[in-house]
Amino acid sequence: MYVVIDNEDDQEALYREKFGQDIIQFDKRDYVAMTDLGDLDDDRRVGVFARNFIQDKAAEMGYKYHLQLDDDMQGFTYRVIRGGRLVCVQCNEIDKLFEAMVEYMETAPFTGLSFGLAMYYVGGLQNVNWRKQMLPKSMGTYLMRASDKCYFHMRMNDDITTTAIENMRGRLFYTYLPVRVDTVQTQSQSGGMTDIYQENGTYRKSFYTVMALPSCTKISQMGLHDFRVAHEISWNHCAPKILSERWRKTDGETV
């Protein structure tokens, strides 16, 4: 395991004291020119540069796969049906989980796989997401193959925006719902991207996605009581559908 830091982190000494030789450092400025941030701001306190560096470094070091996690991830659980209900089962052997997911990606043409977030399961077994088992919406966690680089863009909302664009182009980024990742409440931690979001507001954050995908995205609201601005993607108009082989036309067949 390695810990990746940039050369603008004021806690570099603490990281080196704790992780020693397991530190990999990169220069954010090397990735500024190659990253479309969607604006003219020069604030580099965002995670998109690290997302792109890690892909280059994983390939350089000879890895076939690498996993990217946002900093609010706390653990993994399985979602299973028991007693007619959708329940959580703690994942205690994470190595076996990722070995299984890598084996799955070896047989399927995914560029990246994500894992479910709590909001995807509201309503339990009646939730339409659970019935699908797989969603084109992809964010927060990324199990990616090093040979299939996909550079992320946009200052904020870079994960969902980039993977939606790539799905539109036919590259597969999907969320696997039988596995859920546990997170803290969004924007509840200090530092990092939270500071950027709070300084600029979720209105600006959401509009990066609308700006990049105007044909299938709009501004909406999120929440039950304390509403906040959010983007809303129409996946029916964004991601191509994957059809069963039984619909393949035979030789000589006409429409």
C-alpha cells in the first residue's frame, strides 16, 4: 500500500513521519494543463489532479488494477435479502471482496466499477435501483483497470461528471449494488473538498455537471427538509442501453 500526497500539502512532514517509504509524492502543476477544470480559477485544492496522477502511477508501477476511494469512506457491507427484507452484512474479509470484483472485471469490459451509496437503497426491496443491481451512475469509489486510463475533469463533481461523459461515449462505468460503501454525512468533515464546497456553494458544484452534459442534466434539489441544490442526470438520455444477446440479428436478417 502507498500513500499519495502532493507537493502543496502543509502536512507533508506528518505523512512522512507516519508512512515513511510508503509515500509517493507528485506535483499538481504537472496535471493542471492536461485537466479541463471547467473554469479559470487557479485554486488547486481539489482532488481531480490526484485521481489522474494515480492512474499514471499505477500503470507505471505495473499494476493491473487500482482502487480509488474518497476520504469519507468508512467500510464496506454486503446488501442481501433476509426474511423478506434488504439488510446489511458486514464485510470482514475485504481482500476476498476485491479479488472477486477483479475476477468479474477480467470477464467484463468495464473501465471502472463503483459500489453503492446509502441513498441508492431507500425503500429496500421495492427500490428500482435494487431491482436493476447495476447502475450507470458512478461516484465515490472506483476500481479501475490500469490499462484503460480515463482522466477525470471538472473542478468539482469531477467523478460523476467524467464517468457520465464516458458512459455516453460507450465506456462502461457502473455501480455494483450488492456491495455498499459506508460513508459519513456529505460535507460534514472539515478540510479537503468540503472547504471548497462550502466556500462556493453546491450551486456552483452542481453546475459543472450541467455545463459538461447540457443534453441530459439539469439543476434540481436534494433533501427531505433542508433542501440543497444538486444536479440531476437523466440516465435514459445519457448512457446507452446494453441489450441481451438474444436480440442480435442473424446473417441476412433485415429490419
